[in-house]
Amino acid sequence: MKHCEGCNGSKIDDKLEKIGQKYKNNPSSIIEALHEVQDTYGYISTTAQKYLSETVNVPMSEIYGIITFYSRFSLKPKGKYNIQVCMGTACYVKGSEKILNTFKEKLGISEGQTTDDGLFSLESIRCIGACGLAPAIVVNNEVYGRFTPDKVEEIIEKYKNM
């Protein structure tokens, strides 16, 4: 394991080192590097940000700006099952806010949080492009259309038992 100079003594594992070296001194590739880190770890840690800043040669402020601008990136680990409730116009008009509130109640978490057992995380997203199926949710890339609040518990149980 390698050390990162600006990472406060944190060690860099082989996977992160490989990503950093792949994009070394190539600032125009920072988004690709962030995608690889997100895909590898499920989120982008402060250590990963600092390491990419050093190796890819992009300021930390720019990296943070990219991560917080694009909803695909996350600063915190997500649950094994990431539930996304579409809040686009078609879904919202057909009741997605009630669906989101039901998930919050049943899971005991707010948007952007993960359950204590690490099983579920919850987020609202703008539009998934499934307006004909409104309201819709996505669980780990699986779309559920014409979703209603009374199906929330069923979905939670389905994924708990997988």
C-alpha cells in the first residue's frame, strides 16, 4: 500500500493507486477517474479525492465541485440497495412525494441517508426518463413503474430477503 502525501497518513490501496496511475497528470480525465472510484467503492472518500488531486493534478476544490454537481457521485457510502424515487414532473404529479415519504417512514431514514444495517439508502432524483410509467422508482438500476405507496413495504421485504 502506498501513502498519499496530503491524506493525513491514510494508506492508498492497490485499486485506488491503479486508478490514480491510469490518469496520472491528465487533468482532463478527472471525471473518468471519479467514475472509476465511484464504481469501485460505491462512493468517493476524502482520501480518494486527495489522492486523485495529487496524481491527476486537479485542485481539491474542483474535484469536490464535480462530485457535488453530478448526482451520480456520492461522498458517503450507499446501502446495498439504493432506492431512488423519481421526482420529475410526471412522477411528482402522480404522487411520488407520498412514495418518498412512505419510504422515509418505513426505513426510518431521510433522503441521502443509509439504514444502520447498511442495507438501504434513499434518494430523490429528478427524472429517470420513464414518464410513461409514472410514478417510478429505481432500486439498483431496476425500474419499478406505476408505483404506489402501498407497494413500499413489499419492495423493502423483497430486498431484505435477497
